[in-house]
Amino acid sequence: MADKLHEYQGLTGRFHCARDRYKERWSQWKEQHPRGIREVFAETLFGIPNSDDPPERVWQDSEYSDIFRRKSRIELMRISAAVMGIEFSYAGETAFVSPTLLQIGVPHHQMTLVWALSPLVGFFMTPLLGSLSDRCRLKFGRRRPFIILMSVGVFLGLILVPNGEAIGYALGDEGPVNRTQVPAVLGPRSSALEQAEGNHHPWGVLFTILGTVLLDFDADACQSPARAYLLDVTVPEDHAKGLSTFTVMAGLGGFMGYALGGINWDETKLGEIFGGHVRAVFSLITIIFVICVTATVTSFKEIPLDELNEQEEFRKMAHSERVQESFDEDSTMEKNGIKKENSGYGAVEQSEGDITLTVPESGHGEHLSLRHYLRSIVVMPKSLRVVCLTNLFCWMAHVCYSLYFTDFVGESVFGGDPAAPEGSENRINYEAGVRFGCWGMAMYSLSCACYSTIIERLIKRFGAKKVYVGGLCTYSCGMFLLCALRAPAAVILFSWTAGVMYSTLFTMPYLLVAHYHATGMWDSAGGGSGQERGIGTDVAVVSSCVFVAQLLVSFIMGFAVKASGSTAAVVAVAAALAAAAAFTATKITYLDL
């Protein structure tokens, strides 16, 4: 009928009908959005709350009042800026430390053992630092002092790693030989590579390894107080948005950091000023890192622990008064024959598939001692043990990629050799491969940022099990195909699967732990853990898998490369470990998640 009417009305009639329809839709939209286009745009792009009224909190009129209001997306980005700086540092570390160690004369099987030092320290130090952070009584706050302390360690690492060899020469190491006019991406080549009797570059190796340990450990350790700071200075209504912003900022930081490494700075004026490709990359990363950390620690004041305890006492008193009033009200209702059902404190609330845990007061301020932490690893429910085993395999698979990928691209994809003379074809190919590997890792970070924005919706639509197992299988297939093809196009294409893996292992284990604690169940039959366990302890236990994984891979990878005679073993082992993780993920207790 409408088509027949348009026949008589012609083009003008169609135009008027369309105009009337859009006018009607515009009027409806304005009624639904009285604040106008600018406010809706700001809400969509920056996450600025629709309401100017802050949630009701204590201390709204004090110097800490900013903590108790909703935060805009820009403010959440500033709070999360530190993790972007950390990921910039990670990018420089993972892209260039292995090639740099090989270049100064450290053989493959010893180079991989260097990566075992940081997790060995971190496994025991991380719970101690977390406990100290919870009990820190400085006026500056509980989290920011530790962010600054760890940032100093990262800063020193960023200085030592690219300059360790030069420091070694200044302290008496033998100078480089066979230098040519052709610039080398990884700096001057050590004379140790020319001599079979051993490494004569001890000071350079020492300072490079010291910088690696400082950079790796402090970058890992800094993430926990940075995440805790985000949660401390935001209201609960902003926690989900804040954590998603935190993850996206981390992904973007890694993407831009690896992209910096992919540029050939030797052909630029900046590379000439800083003294070569690696020094240019690390110098830029250092500047960006300092700016990012400064932005975070100057964003919002923290409430000192002493004042926080006073506020907690005030809150408990207010809660007691409310409980007494509720009790009096219940007594009156019971006298009148009215029954009132009440859910206990610490109950689980469910709404439209979302689960929120109201944590009991007894869990507040739990101090994670090293003894408690180690005991919780040994004694845990079977379901949690399977989650930890899966997470261990996941981290081992990912560490293979993140720590040794650029060396794999340089040797196995581009056919280069880090020990070849400067200016030779093999050396030039290796350096080109390292730079190209950085672009592959940039794609992995970008993929992680993109996938993190949709993983929650995937879980709601397909279920946690399919998303978990599917993400691990995707990575395993990607690494297997990369090992088989060993082509530059495959480096870019299959690096995207590493981002899926990274986002998955950062999300799924913690979601499962939170679900176990929220429901109070550890198996499908509804059985509990048989002991008192805190969610903070279990999160720390699951997180500790990264240290164990890096330690194990450090021992395994050098021997795997030596036995196979090719760095293709890096991605082959990664594929096998991801497949093992996918298998154990099928044995996890998902309950109704």
C-alpha cells in the first residue's frame, strides 16, 4: 500500500514522509535525552556520569571528597596511566632483552636462565609487598608509595638494560672488534662472540642482567598496587568501568611500546642523538613511563590508613545503629503478626546474570603473610587446584611467546644470526627480524585491548567454559601454524591469537575464583572448601602462577632450542602448552557460570 502511495506521490512525497518520520524520532530522542547531544556524546565517549549527584558516602565535604564521586572516563584513564607506562616498559624488555643478552655473548641456554631470576624473587616478595601495602601508614597513602618505589626500580632497569654493555666497557671489559661502518640495531658486537674460550664481557653481562631483573620484577610488582589504587579511589559503581579502562590502557601501552621498537631509529635523527636503535627506544620509553606514573600518583589523594580506620569505626557504629533499628522494627512487625525475610550480611546478590559479592567484614583488611600464602598453595580445594594448573599452563604458553618471540622471528623467520659479524647479511637479517617481531607483538597488544572489550559479552552469550577453552585453542592453533609456516605474514596474522590468550588468562581465572567465593561452592554438588579461605589469598595464589611459569619456561626453553637446533621450538612449545591448558580447562568446575 505504501509503495502504491509513493507511486502517486513521487520523489517529493517520499521525501516528506521520510522527513516526518525522522522528525518524530528526533522528538522522541529529545524526550529521552533532555541533556542534549553534547552530554550524550560525553557520556558515550568519556564515560561521564549522567547524574551530577555523587553516591552517598562519608567525608563528602573533606579533602578526600573527590574519592567519593563518580569518575569520568578521562579521570579513569589518568588513574590507569601507570599501567600504560608499565606496559611500555614491558614492550622494551620483552622485545630487546633476549637479543641484547645474545649479542653480548650469553648463549641461548644461559640467556633463558636469566629470566628465572625475577620470578624467583617475585614468588616470595609479592605477598610480602602486598601485606606491607595494606598496612602502610604514610600520609601519602597506602598504594602510591609502593607505586613510586617500584617505579624507581623500573626506571633503573630501563637505564641499565640498554647501557649495560657500555658500562662494562667503562669498567674494563674488552672492546668490540670487527666494527664496520654499517650500524647495528643491537649496538656494538662484543668480542666475546669472536672467542671460543669463554665470555670476556663480565661487567656488561652483570649490569644488563641486573637491569633485566629490576625491570622485570618491579614492572610485575607495580601492577598490584596500581590496580589497588584504582579500586581505592573510585566508588564501587565505577569499579567495573575502571578495571576495563585499566585493561584497555595496558593493551594500548603495549601496542605503542612495541610499535616504537618496530621503527628503525638508526635511520632517524633521534636515533643518532640517543646513540642507536635500542637506546633510542629505551630512552623514549623511559620518558613516557615517568610521565604516565606521574599522572597517576598526582591524580587523587589517598585516605591514610589511620584516618581510614577512624572512618571504618564510624561506619561500624552507624551499621550497629541501623541493625538495632532494624531489630526493633522486626520485633514490632512480629508482634503485629508480620514476618520479614532478610538475607544475611555477606550474601550473594544476582540480577540478570550478574553476580555481586557483598564481602563480610571479617574478610576486610586480611593480611596475606608468606606462611599463609604458601599454606594456601599446598592446601586448596580440588576445583581451585585445576584452575591454578590451567593458569600455570596458560602463563607458560604466553611466556614462551612474550620473552623469546623477537629472537624467534630474527632467526627462524628472517634467517638471521645474532652472533654473525656486524654488517654481514646474517646480522642484518637478524636485526630486521627483531624489528619486524616488534610489529607482531604490537598486533598482539592491540588484539588484547580489542578482545578485552567483548570478552564479558562472549561469556554471557556462550558461557565461561566455551570462551575459556576456545581462547586457548585459538592461541594453540595460531602458534602451531606460525611454527609450520615461519613467514612474515604469519608473524603479523597469528600474533593476534596471542592477544586473545593474554586477555583470557587475565580474566577467566579471577572470574572463576570470584564466582566460587560468591556462591560459597567449590564443586557441582554444592560442597564447600572445608576450610576458611579469603578471596584475597586465592587471587594471590592464582596470580603466583606467572612466577612459577616463568621459572619453569626459563629452564625448559634453553634446552628445547638447543635440542631442536632452532628457535622454532619457542612457538612449538607455546602451542603444546596452550593445548595442555585447553585440556585442563575442560576439567574446571564452572558451576552455572
